[in-house]
Amino acid sequence: MQKRNLLQKIFGSKPKGKQSSTFKLINSSTSKHYAWSGGLMDSDIVRSCIRPKASAVGKLTAKHLVGEGENMKINPKPAIKSLLERPNEFESMQDFLMKMVWQREIFNNAFAYVKRDGFGNIEGIYALNYTSTDLFKVDGEVYVLFKFRAGEMAAVPYDQIIHLRKDYSTNDFYGSDGVGTLTPVLEVTGATDKSIVNAVNNSTIIRWLLKYGTSLRDDTLKEKAKAFVETFMNIEDGVGAAAVGAEVDAQQVEPKDYVPNAAVMDRAKERLYDYFGVNKNIIQNSFTENQWQAFYEQEIEPVSKQLSDAFTYVFFTDRERGLGHRIVFEASALNFANMSTKLKMAQVVDRGSMTPNEWRTIMNLAAIKGGDEPIRRKDTGLVSEEVDKVDDKETE
């Protein structure tokens, strides 16, 4: 039996979809999307801008929650818990999330296919490396037609897709393409890089010009130039001075290299930083606690909310969501707090606001037995309990 390729393993046999009306929201352009990066991944600056966000989102913890308050259960179903730890046989959840973030930042759209068995149970979740997508309807149901690099195609119901969008504005379905926006600034950074390379190359061409008073053959000129270099420009044997005869005039050539204005280069970088929502300190891991907190709230939490909503919708039916089933992606911004702040957080542990193990996670310590239960100091209690004590004293 011929071994199936990855796409066949994910989607099974080639989908059989009858031709139907193209899915249009406002105009035909809204139904098509091309995964064209425009060379963004060739830029080291672009990669350095996306990497902190992908790494941070990759460390989010996925949980299945049911109910509220004291009745809330965490990861009650082993099958779902297993999927949230390893969504498919090829990737961990961290790998999956990082891949989705890279595609979201590059293409402003990221898609993952939720594969189910014949009974409707989820078997795996796969981030898709597509080249383009198109939308259409079959019997009133919306499908996404994915096209891949090798020419394969797969049509998938949209309700079996996890779709993350960025800059969702002018298009009715997809996140707006950002390649055109970044092209001018990438041209500036590319031009400055080339000019620096040219300046370095040109600076080593000619250092000295030897002028002889008499006409010499070309081979003789080359021999004399070679002898001058070996005698006076050898770093190991050189004495720092050169002596030439009257027949030759040795003139040093000052290189006039064009080195780009540093302010222009810095401005181009700042424009890329602004677009991706980062700064130099975040990229170089030299951020302060407040800087990380701001980055987390503006760039990481929105993606976390997107993931939570998308997973919840795909994983559960309307009835299950009504009963409180949901998927959440959590991470503590305090993981990057300084030691003083982390130690102060211990004060809320004995007030029941945080469990001991939650605090130990922030401190990068292993969980302890019984640490998932909230605790409270004996000199504190619920408001209702304190009121009852006061009423008892007044009636005595």
C-alpha cells in the first residue's frame, strides 16, 4: 500500500464537493485570500519583531473549564485535556501556538483544521500551511477551499476551522493583508543593508596610488605595485614607514564610502517595531517589569482571547457552551515580574485570592501536594461570617 502524504493523513480522501455558488459577503474579493509573505520572512528585523510574541503565546496554558465559582471543574475530560497538551501527533501545544502566531503576524490570517472521527469526537488539530483559500457554499453550508504548495486542495466546513485574524477591518472575512503596508519600509532597510555591504567592499579596493615619472610596461607596473604592497603593507613585518625613490610618487587614496545615515536606519526599525507592537527592549530581552506588562496586555492577551473564543466555539455545541463548557488560554504576566513583586504576591495567597501552586508557578517552583486548594489566614474570613459574629455579640 502506498504511504499517504501528510495532507491525506489530515484530511483523508480528496473531498468531493459539488460546484455551487461562490460565497460572497459584499464583493467577490472578500472570498479569496493568498498566503503571500512578500519576502517578510527574509528580513531579520521582521523575524526579531515576531519572535517575542510567538514565544510568549507559545507558553500559554490551555484549560477546559466547566461551571463557575465553587462548582467549576478544570479539565474534567481526559480526551480534551490530552488534545490541549498535544493537538496532533506532530506538534506540542507550544509548537502549534507558535506556528499559528507566525502565520497570523505574516499573513494576518492563521487557519487550523479540527479533525473529527465518525462520531464527532476531535482526533487532532492541525495548523495549515496553505498558499490560498477561497470560500463557497454547498447546500447552504460555508466551506473553505484550501490550496497547498504541491497543488493539492481540500474543502473543509468553516465550523471545523480555527481562524485567527489580525487587522480585521476592510475585508468581510479575512484579516487585511499587511504586506503592502510593510513593503516601503522593507525597501528602505534592504537598501541600507546593501549600501553598507557595498561600502565595506569598496573600502578595500585601492589604498595607494603609485605614479611613476617614466612610462612602464603593464607587467612591470604590476610587479612594482606587488612589491610595494609586500614591502610596506605587510602587517607582521611592517615598520610603520615607507621609503620610495624619486622616480615614483606614492599617494594614499582616502576612501569616500557612503555609509547610510544612522537616523534613517533607526527610523525604519522603529516603524517595524510600531507595526508589530514591540520595542528594542522586548526584542533584546532587556525589558523592565512595566514594559513587559504593557507588552503582555496589548499584544499577548488579545491573542489569548482570540484562541479561547475560537477553541470554545469549535470544541463545544451551543448547548455545551450554555452549560459553561469553555476553553481558556492562560498565562501570568507576573512570570516576568522582578523578585520583589513576586514575593509580595505571597500576601494574597493566604487570603484565598491565589492558590499556593499558582504562586509557586510564578516563582518557577514545582507544585506541592494540596497546593491547588485556596487557603485563608485564620484572622480573616468571609464578610458574611464576620457579620454573623457581630450579630451574635449584639444579641448576647
